Amino acid sequence: MKTNTITIRILALVLMLCTVCATLAACGGTSGTSQPSGGNATGAPEATQPPVTTAKTDENGYLLDDLDDVTLNTTFRILGCSEQKAQYYAAEKTNDLVSNAIYERNLTVEERLGVEFEWTFEKGNWSNRSSFVQKIQSTSAGGDAYDATMCYNLIPYVMAVQGLAENLYDTEYIDFTAPWWPSVYMNEALLNDTIFGLVESCSKGTLRNMCGVFFNNELLEARQMTSPYDMVAANEWTFDNMMALIKDSYQDLNDNGKKDKGDFFGVSTGTQPKMDSWFYGMGYRMSALDGDGNLQLLLGDPSITEAVETLNKAINTQDFYRYDENTHGDMFVEERAILYMTSILLADSRLKDLEINYGIVPTPKRTSEQENYINHVSNSHDAWAIPVSVDSKNNSSAVIECMASEAYRQVDPVYFETCIKLRYAPDERLGAMYDLIRDSITFDFVYLFSASMASPANTTVRNCIYNGTAWTTQWASLGGSYESEFAKILTLYGVQ
């Protein structure tokens, strides 16, 4: 069933009144298998669309898709990003539960739809985005075209600007209201019945790249510090309160008289991309809907200057350390940082094999008056797109819908519910915190198009935070370009 953009937004607002019912209906009455709630352009969470009363469910209460009568009988060619392929591809079964769930998901889709996947992998992360898109472009000119791309999450929007991406809304089989598509993403990426990329709610890539603040329970207790769990419960988990909590915790462990990665800190954060998490967590945005429902560019708004100044001041205090290298998990796993901002992937990549008594909470709010926690999804997640050169965009839409639907029933229960919330968790309170983070994820329309810009908006903002450059200087130089590019992007959606 396809629902137009306006209807989807209205449904999301109405269903805010039914959040609990939606969770129970979608998950067979088990709150531990809730799907991520959506969010509007201001970052406030909205309820996931519940299944209609006549919807089919499996034996575990999970909603089923409407693809039972679809048989394609074809080879299906997928171009994937090689750096992150373990998030959605497994060549064979192993002893790893999550990898096997991904393998079984892909096999199920092949069997259900009568397709044989032919995977091609190319480097396609941020630094390789141009060559990845060129690969798509070269097949568009002739030869065997790819039927779909499973790529770095910003690439569909580079494709869109270059005229290489199909409008996914103009396809037959994708149900945009289903729980395997996050409504918060739809509220940003779907505009005027046009959408160029899709992010799954339940893929390993989306789930493990949700950001939050890890903390070391034993280090907190040794210093008689308030637990962030308690601060969240009291609605006191704000950025200023976090900074007050860890004030004067710095120790010059290597006695070299300077702040460096060999010391002890109150809070550490990853490389420059993690600046995005602090930015969004405090309610700042690059674009939002105005009171009339029109999408507005916010890069020239005074709030961006405030965000840059606030965060730059914090990260340059003695108690805050931001890394310049990719070994940024070392400080936390070596127990030389009380708090650590990063993606959930830390739990399944490093912490699962260590005896560290850790917890996790959402990114702190700007103030206690901020209505909701807001959590960024790190850029290392994946998105679907359909190249314009495909023989059948409807066939492609059937495969994409089935992949997301099966991830909802097969990958999510194993990776998120079993491994992240239970198997890897040293603390019984972690499950509720992971759910809170998941229910608070956000996306931003302008951020999605950042990789297509001459001066990417996301890197410009985060570099100002990281390096202490005044945003007013950047806006004075780049504002005209951003406004022009934003206007051109809107024309892709038929918005003048």
C-alpha cells in the first residue's frame, strides 16, 4: 500500500497518541522488540505506524509484508559498499549469530522472490563516494546495469543530484508505512511524493551506528559521581550537567605536562564525525519545517553559531578529549575515560569481549526543557537506492522491500534484542536505554545532501566545532552557495 507524503505525516502525528499500542501490536506484545519511533523535522519522536487490524503476522507477532504473490525469476545485481558489507552481507554461515542472521535473511529473500543475487563490492565510504557514483554512472551508459545499490548512506543523494537515482516512491512494492522503514527518516527524506534513498529500521548497519554516551560504572562509583542512569530518570541529563559531572576529573597520567591521549579524562569523543552527535543531541539542526510546513535551510540561523561556540568551548576544557586518530576507542576500553561518545557498535566490536562494567545513555539534551532526547545515526550505516538504468524499478522495489521486511523479522531479534540488549550487556538497565536511544534517532534533510555539496554542510559545521572556527565567518563565505544549492535540491522534489 502506498500512502502519499501528506498522509504519512498526518498518520505520524495522529499515532503519537497510540505509541504503546503500536509497539505491542507490531511486536506481539513484547516491549523488547519495539521498532524505532519516528521523528519530525524538529527532532521530536513520533509513533511507529502500527499494523492495521487485518494485517498478517508471523508466529512471533511480527508483521508480514505483502509480497507472497511476487516471483521475479531473475538474477538481481547489487552494488555494495565494500567497507561496510558485513552489515548486510555474509558469504557463508559461521559461528557468529549475527552474521548467520544476515546470511539467512539474504537467502530467504532469494528463495521467496525467485532471484539470485549477484553482488559487486566497491569502496564507497565518504572518501570514496565519487568513485562509487562513477561506477554507477558507467553502467548507466551501457552494459549490465545494477538493479540496486546498498551503499554509504549519503550516496543516494549524490546520485539524485546527478540524475542517477530513481524516485523510490514511484515504484510498486515499497510500503513506506511499514515498521521496517523508520518514520523519522520518511519525515526527512520523503518530500512531495519523492524519495531517493531508504534506510532500514532493523538492519545491523542502522542499529549499530546509533550514537549514545557510554560510561564506566566503576569509575563513577569510585569517584562517588551521580550515575547518568539516574540523571536520565530525573530529566537532568543535559550537556551542562554532564560537563559539571566530570569537572576536574582530568589527570596527567604520563606526566608530560600536556593534555594528550595518554591521560585520564572525564569524557572522550571520537573523531570529527562524532561532533554531529553532540550537535543533534542538543536539538540543533541544519534544516526544519516552518509553521506552514515548508522546508527551511537553517545554516544561516543564529542557532548554528550557538552550537559551534557551545561545543567548541566544551571540547577545549581540560576534562574533555576529542581524538584525531581512528584508535579513539582505546581510552574507554583502557578505562582512562569515564564517559565516551560513540556508536553502539562499540558494544559488539570491543566491549563484548572485555569485563568492563559499562552503561549507556542517550546524547544529553541542551536543557531539561528540551522535550526529547535526540540521537544521531553515525554515517557508517547503509541506504538503498535504485539506479535510473534499471530494467525494472518495480522488481528492484520488491527486493528492497523484502530485504527490509526480513531484516525486521530475522536480523533485529538476533542482533539488537539478543546480542546488544542481553548477551553483551553487563547491566540489566541497558536494554531500556538502548530502546530509548532507538526511539530518539533523527535525520536531517540538508545533512542527507551534504555529500553532494561543493562544501559539504556536515563537515563544515563539525570542523568549526572541532577546530574553533567561527561559524559566522564560514556562513559569510559559503552562505550564498548553500542557499543556491538548497534551492536546486528542492527542484528535484518539484518544490520551487
